[in-house]
Amino acid sequence: MMGFASSTHPTSFNFFRGDDWMQEPCRSCDEKEKDKGGCRCQAYLLADDMYATDPVCSKSPNHHVIEEAIASARNSALTENEKPLIFRNSKNSRLLS
């Protein structure tokens, strides 16, 4: 029995293999072999274009979206009922036990 992806869209997931699909700045970037052009889902979500440079990349023309989200998160004040997020480490774990 064939799965949904292989039976209905056999080439959809293979389109982004390699670097022929990449636009600039990805196409000429010296990091493209490491990051493979970034995440297509993030590009689609944040730039509304699955072919766009991943906005997480500092070379992306849409990187400002990430910078704005980080700034917004840093500037948002906690309400009186919210507690700050504390990452667990060995010291914090001992305090919580």
C-alpha cells in the first residue's frame, strides 16, 4: 500500500532537494551546503513564500520579521498572573524538588 504523499504528490517533497531551486542570497551563499537553504515551512509561514530565503537567516530580506518578533517578546511585560519562563538546569532542578 502506498502512502498519501507517494501516491498523490510523488515529486512535491523532492523539489527542494539540491540547490537548483534556490534564489539569492541562498544560491551563492557559502553556508548553503550546511543549512540546505533553510526551512521551507518557516519561509512560507513568515515570508508567505516557500521559495524565499528562510527569515531566520541574517542574510534574508525578511530577517526583520524575526528581529521584530524577538524585540516584541523582550519588550512585552508579564501580567501579574504570569511567571517568567525558567529553563531547567541542575541548579534549578534542585530548587524545585
